[in-house]
Amino acid sequence: MNLRHAAALALVFWYFVAPPLYRLGPANDPKAEIVTGIKAPLSEWTILARFDTATECYGYPARFQTPQTNPKAASAARYWFAKAICIAADDPRMSHVKIPPAKDITVPSHKGKGN
């Protein structure tokens, strides 16, 4: 790998994206089942965070904490989060994804929990 190629790779952001959620049943039914659309096109997925490196992105799920106040909601959040993936900004599948302004994307701290 030459220096120019290495520099180009260093400039690639990584996105942590989650699949869309779909409600099965009436929108106003609190008991309607919610499913993840893991087969939906990437353009429908939600960008949850942006990282400078793949290592940071792939390490992010381990730092995720779900709320414990509602066990059913926490379980659903964990399931949805488990379906999320890391993808490089220059991945061809991202070409149809509308990237929100940088100010609207979370860039998690490099520090560990509690810092």
C-alpha cells in the first residue's frame, strides 16, 4: 500500500447505521408489533453515529447501555441495536443514502464509560 492510498483510507468516516422499524398494525395501537427492516435498502436505515475508524465503530455497540426502566422496551432496543452495522462512508451502498449535516450526527467520545 502506498502512502497516498493509506492517506485516502484514513480520511474515510465510518457510520453506525440501524435498520428501519416498522409497526405491524394500526399506528395508534400500543400493542402492535414492531419489526426491524433488515432487508430494507440502506437509504432507509438511520445513521446513529459517525466514527473516524472502523475499530471505533465496531467497538461502539459494547458501550451501548439500554434503559432498564422498561424491560420490554430495553429488550426491543437491544434487538434493534444488534441489527445495526458499521459501514464506510465510501461504500458504494452509501451512494443513495442522504447523509444528514455533520452537526446532526453523533460523534461519540473516545473516552470509556463514565468519563
